[in-house]
Amino acid sequence: MTITSPLDTAPTTRRPSRWRRLLWQLGGLALLLALWWLITDGLHLYPPYVFPSPKAVWTEISYGLWGSGPQDGKLLAAIGNSLRRVLIGYASAVLLGGVVGLLMGGWRPLRDTVGAYLTGVQSVPSIAFVPFAILFFGLNERAVLFVVILEGFIPVALAVSGALMNVPPALRIAGRTLGAHGLSLTTGVLLPASVPSILTGLRTAWSFAWRALVGGELLVSASASLGAQLEVGRNTANMALVIATILIIGIIGGLFDALLRAVEGRVRRDYGLEVAQ
């Protein structure tokens, strides 16, 4: 007689494959573009200077990226400058936040004081720090970097501290039983066990830093940047340039987030926290 387990007869829910998800995403994008074209070129519900057509936005993107005229190619230069700033600020935030997070995770008085302050500061929108940065550093790149580093530093510090505190007690006991104490316990047991949670914090820090960069550049637009392109579009009533810049900002931010998400997923699978799809 064969005994059938309820687990064997339970229906299995299969997640859609990557290719199927990609097809869904492309289908949704095609639907949005078709709706956009219908509103602008098809029905002419809005004048072009209020809501430009996809063709007008694509013209701004193409001229801004690989145009050869004296006013063309500025979007490409803006992307390069913005990426340079955000990468410098993000790297500094990760380094500084990692050190402060380690200190908070290992010393409770620091965690109860600085950790609480950082949690409160994190609730303040990044744009609120821009006037302070301008008055303190002036209208220059340092003001933008300050806002980027601040917004990226806080999630990293809180993520590292929280990840260290959430390590299962059994791992701590096992590490001490094997002779690990103090720094060796932190570097050999606690940090490796905290990597998946820390990666989640790094991805959150990237999104905070990227948004802070654009907000800072929008007000401190002394040199070519994506924020400056938004300001140029507003001053010249060029809605096509504004939408083109917004699309570029979203694409770049999404690509970096997808990269960090892929790294996070790989690590989680290696740790046995997810199953391969």
C-alpha cells in the first residue's frame, strides 16, 4: 500500500520564468507608448508644449546623446557628470556607513544614541538639506556631494547595525565555542552571516543617494548634470527635454538597482535563503 503525503498532492505554484516576465514588461511598455501616442499625436488632447509626443522626446534624447551640433551632446555630458558624482558619494557613504554601523552594532550606548538620531534624520526629505549644504559649502559640487553622502550613509549604517544585531544567537554561541571573541567574532562570524541583510541596505542606500543627487543638482546647477538639464527644460519651457531627462534618470536608476538586486539574489541563493528560479 502506497502512502501519499499531503505535500506530494499539494499543487505547486510555479513562478513565471524570466523570459515570460520580460515579455510582460515589454508588452506593458508597448501599451504605455501606444497610449502616449494616442493622447498626443492621435487625439491631440494637449498642445505639444504641454505634453509632447514620443517622437519629440526621442528627438531630444537622440540629439542629447549623440548629436553633432554645437548644442547637441549635452545630455551625454550631463549623464557622465551625474554618474561621477553619485558614484563618489555612494562609495563614500558605503565606507562611512559601514564603519559607523559596525561601531553601533558592537556598542549598545552608541546604538541607542546615534542610531536613534540617524533614524530621525532619515525621515527628513533630502531636498530639505540642500539649503543647508548651499549655505555651508556654497553653490558648488561639494554641496551636492554632501547631500548624496548623507542620504546614502544613513541606510548603510542602520542596515549594518541591524544586520549584526539580527544574527541568530546560535551562531554567536558557536563562534565563541570555537574560540572567536571580539574582533575575530565580528569579522569571522557576525559579518559573513549579515551579508544578505547588508546588501539589502546597500540597495536602499543607492536609491536614496540617486534621488538626493538629482534634487541637489536641480538647485545647484552650476555645471552640466541631469538636474541642470531639468532646470534648462523648465526655463526654456521645453517639456520634451524635461520628459527625456526624467526617462534617462529612471533608466539609469533602474539599471543600477537591477544590478544590485541581481547580486543580492545571488548571495541569498548561496546562503540558502532563496531557491533558484
